[in-house]
Amino acid sequence: MAESGAKGGTEAAAKDAADASAATPRARYRAQVRAEVKEHAWKQIAEAGASALSLNAIAKQMGVSGPALYRYFAGRDELITELIRDAYRSLADAVRAAAATGAGVRRLAHVLRGWALADPHRYFLIFGTPVPGYHAPEDITGISQEIMADLLAACAALGSDAPGEGAGGAQAGASVAEPSAAFDAHIAGHRDWAGALAAPPAVLRRALAFWTRLHGVLSLELAGHFAGMGFDPALLYEAELDGLLGPEGMPGG
């Protein structure tokens, strides 16, 4: 697990280095220090969790004084924000790259799982238990909405004859096929999370079913709750997709 946590820091460090490549020497040095701090932060998260993150401990590991690092990060919360922003940006870019090739819901689901398995600590930082006392800034919500926009577009592309929608979808998508009328009415008036996409309640519901059910499986798998149960979590994940989409898959999937 510690190795996967370091991977998230390596990706962010590479991005920081690229951003600084054309900057002044002072700006490049600042970017390098910030990248190194984030690498150490990911290692701390892998070992003790995000709530134990400490700039002073990182400073000790880097051989500098605690106050010296506060010239690069104002405090723990700013560091956490940068790590969360890097994680969301990484996932949003992965989803966007797949969506740009015409990927449908099924393939986007596999992009999500592959991204999560590559670095569980990065996954849990943005989808796990909130860090006590920390509140993310609004721009983080903007990045997360990019991911949801691609998901909503893929769900909208399924059409009204997709499993779980309309008269022929009561088999594979039975849990989505008979939604509560009260929830449909509610979601029609509470759709800020969907951004500007003019999706009908059926598409919003389909996207929420995808998001909640697959994250449920992923969270349990990555937390080790399936260990010792004797089945393959990858097949369970695929079965959940079949339940949402039907075993035959969908166009572009």
C-alpha cells in the first residue's frame, strides 16, 4: 500500500516539474520543493492516513525546519487541498481521455476501477472518510463535476431503450427500472451536481446508480473487506455493471 501511495506523489511531481520547466529558476526551485513535499505527504498518507499528515514531520524527513516549509504550503489544509486537486485532476483526465475516444459507460467503469486499483490511497483521499476539520475549496467541486459530466454524457448516449429504462428493461436493470416517482420529482429540482447538461431525470438516476453502486464495490474491495470471502471482486464489479447495463453492453462501451 505504501508503494501505491508513492505513485500518486510521483505523478503529481512529474506534473509539477513539467509546469516549472519554462519558469524562472526561483519558480522552478519552488515547484521542485512543493513536489517533494507532496511525495512525502503521499508516503505519510500510505503509512498513517490523511488525518495524520504533518508538515513538521515532512520537514524533518527533508532535513529542513518546519517553518521553512510554510513558505511553500501555508498549512496542512493547503497541502491536503493540493493532494486532492492532483487526485481529482488525474481521474478527470483519465475519464476525459477515454470519453474522447467514444468510450461508453462500461469502459468508463473500467477506467475508474483501474485508476482506483493503481493507487488506493489516492482513491480514498477523495472518496473515503473526510479528513476531520478539513473543508475542500469550491474549485475541487468543479473538477469532480468534469468527471460527472462525462458520465452523464455516456449515460445519455445509452438511449431510452437501455436496460432499466422503459418497457424492455425490467430484466437486467430491475433495480433501476422502477424508480420512485418521488425521487424522480426530487432529483429534477436538485440537479446542481449535474452541471449544465440538460439531462432528464432518467439519465440522472442512471448516472447516480452507476456512481453509487460501483463506488460501493470499489470501496469495499480496496478496504480489504472481500479478503477471505473466496470470490473475485473483479467479477462482482462486472456483475454490477451487467445489472446496470445488461450483459450485452452498450454502444461505445
